[in-house]
Amino acid sequence: MSETFGIPVAVILGQLTLGLVNGSFYALLSLGLAVIFGLMGVVNFAHGAFYTLGAFAALLGLQYFGVNYWAALVLAPLAVGLVGVIVERLFLRHLYQLDPLYGLLLTFGLALIVEGSLHQVFGASGQSYPVPDSLSGVLNLHFMFLPLYRAWVIVASVVACFGTWFIIERTSLGASLRAATENAPLLQAFGVNVPLLKAATYGGGVALAALAGVLASPVVLVNSHMGTSLVIVVFAVVVIGGMGSILGAIVTGLALGVIEGFTKVIYPEASNIVVFIIMALVLMIRPAGLFGKD
Amino acid sequence: MSAALLRINALNAWYGESHVLHGVDVEVNEGEVVTLLGRNGAGRTTTLRSVLGLVGRRTGAVMINGRDAIGLSPHKIARLGVGYCPEERGIYSSLSTEENLLLPPLLGAHGMPLDEIYAMFPNLEKRRASRGTHLSGGEQQMLALARILRTGARLLLLDEISEGLAPVIVQALARTITALKEKGYTIVMVEQNFRFAAPLADRFYIMERGRIVEGFAASELQGRMSMLHEFLGV
């Protein structure tokens, strides 16, 4: 078998593919964060909690109501998105006039409440969500056997990311979103219900997090803290991509997953920190991020 | 005389702590072109922004088409049929020319069709795919105007539309305003450029320190020139 750096090529390709799966989650989560930050100026620290809520919604839906995976893929983001809209209407909208720090503190507190409550009710140990039958096979890629479900995660998240990008960049709704980012009062003076648009944006952003949560539920243990560590990496992704940049979040998310996978092969000890090393380097060279505008 | 489409009574407005309008009264009849004259900082732009609810706080009455707009959010005020062209033009840089044009939602059934708009402003059709802010100043002004004509708004609030434009463009704008007047639009203009505004307006108001100090019809213009010199330095 051929080798690179004394490592079998098959192993490298395998880790890169698994990295792409992780990158898919980074992309979906950082996309939602970027949309929320870009339009509303809110640093949504509760993003990980909404991801966790999405996974729990799928799990509990299955256990108590017999909602299958495919229905959960639609219903959980809808339900969590609705929670997001309520949070925006009740709390967040009062903070827009203030320093962005207040939004960060509010969402941070919200994350603690959500995660603490889930911990209280369901305990610390995780529960597993069954892989749906139609996705339970294995894909032979010749250099590795990829579980079909992980291939599906890549496909589903790329489709969701591209769909979001398309809505924002190519539709009239997206034109309103971009206009609201630039000059919201004028947009409202044209007759657009900007407060509703903001609530819907927050709902849409956290629905993306919930979608990632549902997608993750068959590959991780569903537990109250599954979002906590992930959200830190995702914030680093958003900073590297450029705060508020849609394309930056998607590309950076996928790329960092791959880089992380590659690091696992050549220097496993660094795989947990490589994202933060890259963040530090990017901040030194391009403080606005790779895709950000100064 | 037809009914007042816009009636402003005892309007007070504040930006934060500073009280900028002090009991402004303005009446604009349907189909009229009314110009607010005055020095910079006299409160003319704030008057337009107050009509739309874009200031911090306001009291008094703003009646649009017989509906009291003082308690409404800006988007609900716009839906009473108001189109706004801000002083800085408000062209969105992240949107193409055509996206800018199609951005404001339709407010009434009688919006100007796109082909009519492109006939009136042919440059906008040629440059429909360009970024809004890549247009020349004159084109951006045309775009800002075209944008609100498409919506079917019948009351147009135009803030300094001739500012910073070449004379030939200003002449084209004057022809456009005349054409809109013939189509029955009601227009409130804030203007620094007296030569541009004088032949277009039916009536004038002069503002000074957040108050209306004088209001008169175009027919009285000749007799008021000395006063205009005093207030505007024209």
C-alpha cells in the first residue's frame, strides 16, 4: 500500500472523510450563527443549546410520540425555530439598542438554563438514537468503509447550507434580509415589517442548529452537554470565516473539519487545538476573517 | 380645493434628549407639490422622518389620508401609501440595481409598471445587474425615485433629491417631477436648491429652528423674495 509521510494513504483519506462529516456540523452551526450575527448583531451563545434541543426533540419525539427520523428532520427544526422566535420576541428584541454584550450575556444565560434543565431531567448519561433503517448500510469507498449515515450527513448539510445561501443571495426574501443588515430603518420605512423579519431570522438560524442536532443524534450520544464543547469550536469557525459572512461560514466549517481530520493523522495530539491555532493566525493576518469585509 | 392628503398638526419630535421640532403645522392637498425651504438644521429632514416615524419620539398629529399615523410603526405608515427618498439616497450596496428597485413591497394597486419605469429611467435597465452603489450619483438618485414609484405610493417624501448632482441631471429630475405631478402624485420636497424647487412647487413652507415660520402659494412667490433672502440667503 502507498504511503505519504510514512502514513498509509487510505488512513489519510479515511480521516479526511470523517473530518468532512465533522465539518458538515461545523458548517451548519456556524452558518446559523453567521446569519444571526450578520442580520441582528447578536452573538448567539445559546446556539449550542438549540443544537442540543434539536437532538432531544428528535429523541423524545421518537420515544413518546413515535415520530420517525424523517419526520423529526422537519418537525424538530420547526419546533425549535418556534422557540427561537418566542425568545426573540420576549427577550432579545429589547436589547438591540444596547451594547452587543447584552445579547451575548442573555443567550449565554439561556444556554445555561436549557442545559441545566435537560441535565436535571435526563441526567448526565447520554441516550442513543437509532440510525434509520434506510441509512444503516455501509458504503465501500475502496480506501475505507463509510457508514452510509455519515455520507448522508455530508449530503444533507451541504444541501441545507447551499439552500440557505441560495435564499439569502438569490431570492427577494434574501434581498430584504441583506437590506435589513445594511439599513434596517429605511427598509421599514418602505413598508417591510422589519421586527417580524428579525424574529424570523433568529428562528431560522436556530432551526439550522436544531437540524444539525437531529442529524447528529444517531452518531453521538444525545445528552444535555453535547452542544457545549461544539459551540466553542463553531465560534472559532465563524471568526475564521469572518463574522457574518454566509459563504465564509460554510466553506470554513467544511475546511476546518477536514484540517482537523488531517491533523488527527499526522499529529493527533494537536487535533483538538488546531482550529484555535488557525483562528489565532487568521486574526493576526486578517482580523476581519478570511471572507470578512473590513 | 381637494382634501388634505397629509396634515401635520403641532408636531414635536426628539432625537434622544434634544427637542428638534416645535409644533410644526403642514398641510398638503392631494396632487400638490409642496416644498419645505430652510437652512441646514432647520428641521426639514426631521419633519419628513417624523411623518414616517423614524425619529426617537414625537407628539402631535400626523394624518395621512384621514388616518392618524402618530402611533403607527414605520412599516404601517408606509402602507398608508407613503414613498420615501432619503437625503443620503439609501441605495443598498449589497443589492443589485434591480434588487434595489424591487426591494420595497407594493403598497397600492397603482404602482408604476416596470416597463414604464425603465422607459422613464433607461439607464436603470441598462445597469440592472450592477451593484446599486456602483451607479453614478445621478443614476442612484433615479433609482431611489424609481424604487418608490413602483410601489404605488401616492404621497412621495423627497429629501434633497437634487443635492450634489450635475445641472443636466437636475434638469432631468425637474422634468421627472413635472411628469409625476401631471400623473397626480402628491409630493413633499425638502430642497436647498431654490432654483430647482421654485418652478415645480405649488406651495412653500419656510422652516427655522424646528418651526414653520411662513407658508405661501407659488403665486405669492414674487412678493416674498425679500423674505426668502432673509431666511435662506437666496
